Amino acid sequence: MIREFEEKFGSTLGKKVIAKNKVLYTLMVRREDFPNIINYILSRPNTRLFTMVGMDERNTEEAFSVTYWFLDWKDNEVVGIRLYVPEDEPTFPSVGAFHKGAIWFEREVQDLLGLKAEGLPDPRRLVLPDDWPEGVYPLREDFQYYHSPAGTRSYPYKEPPEDSTVHPMGPYHVALDEPAHFRLFVKGEEIVDVDYRGFYSHRGIEKLARGRLNYNQIIFIAERICGICGFSHSVAYAQAVEEAAGIEVPDRARYIRTILLEIERLHSHLLWLGVAAHLTGFDTAFMRSWEIREQVMELAERLTGNRKTYGLVLVGGVRRDLLDYRKSLVLETLKNLRREFDELVDMLVSTKSFVKRCEGVGVLPKEKAMEWDTAGPLARASGIDYDTRKSLPYAAYDELSFDVPVYKEGDVLARALVRIDEVRESISLLEQAVDAIPGGPVIAEFNEVPSWREGISAVEAPRGENTHYVMTGEVNRIYRWRVKAPTYNNLQAVPDMLRGYTIADAPLIVASIDPCYSCTERVQVVDVESGKAKVISLGGGIGACP
């Protein structure tokens, strides 16, 4: 991508390459060229908007910046298009005006940095609480942690279409495992449109990380972003720092990370299959799926000491080794798991009520899936052949053999079949990794992380790509850390999946993306009644801060 890009736009670029870590490029562009450059990149095949990072760089560049990161998953290139936004005119041309996948990114930088995207289709508040006052931007460098502003509580919900009524699903609902508010606009039983209000579970991780914690302390928080795919978050963060610092992870550590990532995928997919069975009224399969999952949880505990939050990742490798005598335990568990899982799948696909309840429901066509830059099983069930383990290999995946299951139907059943196939692939990957794991050290030796370096990393979590961006700072501290979970994009596609279906279909359709709201909502918690925000001390846990 980069060579083609230089030939077409070379004369319009400022600093052409300011960071190059393997396949990472950052290109400065002028405001007048910005929309054309972005449009050109998006028109290329096999290219997706990876993430977007807004940053307060007034201390170093005397301006704010927005950087749109794109991935060419065939050429394995990541390119960041950076536009500097002056403080006295904090606006920039909206990418969301012509690419839906950018809308939430631009709403977020408007909330947190006060940078307004001109032409943004939906400029409503996204992240901040309903009573947060105007003109207060918590990710600016001059915003203090202890500041607890209070404003007037209000939120401009969408008006329902003519002759429709509002059916609320959330913020607290029996079908939702975390708070989220879907306003279903219905005519009779049919859903004709949807409005979504989320970000009720904000935590102060990106603000907390800025200058307060060292690189390995942040890993502790990264693994607690999500209760299901926390290990993939910790690996994604560590890899971003390693890329920025040029740290080479030892081979044995890469394999240990791979083993635990696939164990995490197994328990997550088995959990989801049980939930899907429960929502279709098939509780026998629900209980059986979770019973099988217990073997995976026990295996994780035997290998790491914990059923979840394994605590093994460090920048440069892993905290401790996996003992060789555990190999037989892993292989024996996988043997039993494969047999019992095959029996569960036979029961599921031979039960007509389960198949009919999922087939043809919540269809997301490939074109719409690409518009929203969806990821994971949701994207692959809609015909998008994209998996970061193949497209942007990391850990030991480029040394192992596996297939990426892709279906074209785009319905709930296709999403279930993708996950079923991925469980089988994970079992195979684990057998290969345990057999091929090399000897040697498990942590790289390095002195310090250089300042003002950039790194970006993606890990294929069970729900899709977890993307972490870092800019290193001074005195062994992060300057900017940006987290994007797969639900961030997948959730935006849900209204397209709900339209035309019934209220009874809604819980199953929403669950089919396996949403994690806490992964998506990362920034702060404010009590909307009292207007008070919690403050974290350096010695405390993961509370909430502005």
C-alpha cells in the first residue's frame, strides 16, 4: 500500500515516515488533502479502518492530532494518516460523512478532546455521561484527575418514525449481561429503526495510564478491560509497546502466549454457544456447553493459577514458564474436549428448533459488514475473510497451521457455525503449539523504552480484533494509550441487523455479536445523580476517574 500511496500523493505529504516498526508507517497530511487521501485508501480492496486515535500534542507539536489507522490485510501493512488540528480552530473534515465505520471514533474525540468533525452525520454525545457539562474535555492534558464537573442532565434521543412506538431494551434488561440501552422503534411487533445509548460502564483506564503507571503496571489494567478476553488485551498492549521499543520476544514466550490465547478462545466460544442455546429455549445444550467449558477453565487454572486474569504477560515476554510436565495434561484435556464438543454440536445442529430459531435471523450482508468495519465471527459469518492471526500474524501463529472459517449467510446461525469451527481449529492449534514449543528464556532483557515512539498491535480475541495503540513518553511512562475492542465496531452494525425483525428476535440478534460493553466503554464513571466522580489513588485498584 505504501508504495502505491507515495506515487499518488507523495507531493502532498509532510513528514513521510516518522515511525516504522516492521509494517507501521505514520504519514502527515494537509487539511485540504485529507478527505481525498482517506477516500482513496478506503477504495482499495482488502483495506479496513483499523482504529482512530485522537491526541493532545500541544506540549510537543502545539496542536491536537487525529490519526486514522488503516490495515491492508493482504500486504500486512499498517498506515496511519495524521492530521494536526490547531487549538484555535479545533475542527477537521469528517470521515464518518462517507464511511460509517468512523462515526463513533469522531463522536468520541469530540467528547473527550473537543475536536469537532465537520459533516459528521450524528454529532450527539457518545462517551460522556448525560450530565457532563459542555466545554470540559477529560483527555486534554490540562484536565485534572480530581476535577468532578456537574452539568444539566439531558440526552437528545432520536425521534421515533411516524406511526411507531418505542420499546425500550435496557439500560437494565434480563437479556443484557451489562447495561446498554436499545430503543427499539416498532410497528406492531416489527422493528423499523433503532437508537442506541451506551457507555454506562466507563472506567478511567486511558486517563489513568497517562503518566501515572509504568509499562508493566498498565498490563494489570489491560487484562481487566474484559472478564472474558482480558488476556488478549494484555497481549495486544504488550505487543504495541514491544513494537514501539523494538523488543524481540523470545520464541518460548511467543508460544506460551499463543497457548493461553487459544485457551481463552475456547472458553469464550463455549460460553457463547451456551448462551445462544439458552436464548433459543434449548437449556439442555446450554448446561452441557457450560459443563464442557469447565474443563477449559480448570486447565487454565492448572497452567496459570487462575481461571481468568492469568497475570502472565510482561513487556518482553511472560512472567513465568509453563512446566513441561503439564503437556500431558493439556493433550488429555483436549482429547476429551474434542469428543464431548462433537457430541454437543451434533445435538445442536440436529435440533430443528435451534436451527430454525437462528436461520435467516439478524442477517448482516457483507456490504454492510464492511461499511461498519466489523470484525471477528460477525464479519466472517458475513463473508469477510479476515482474521488478524492470518492477516497480521503475531505470537507463534505464523508457525502453526489453521483455517479461517468463513460463511456467507450473515445470520445468527452462520455466526454460531463460525464459532463451532473455530473451537475445532483452536483445539488443533493448541495441540500443535504444545508439541512444537521451543526451549529457552521467557522474557527479553532490555533497559528502558525509548520516548516518543509509536506502536500499534491487534490480537484476534474471541469477538474479533482487540487493537491497542501506544505512544511512549518520558521517564518510563505512557504518553497515549488507545484501546479499541471489536464490540466498538460490531455494536454499530446491530441496528442494521435488527431492522425488519421482531421484538422477540432482538435479544438473540444482540447476543449473536457476543457484545462486551465494558471492553468498549473505557473512559470514566460519573454518578449522574450527584455529579461526583471517583478518584483513583496510585496504590488503589481499578476504580473510576475523570
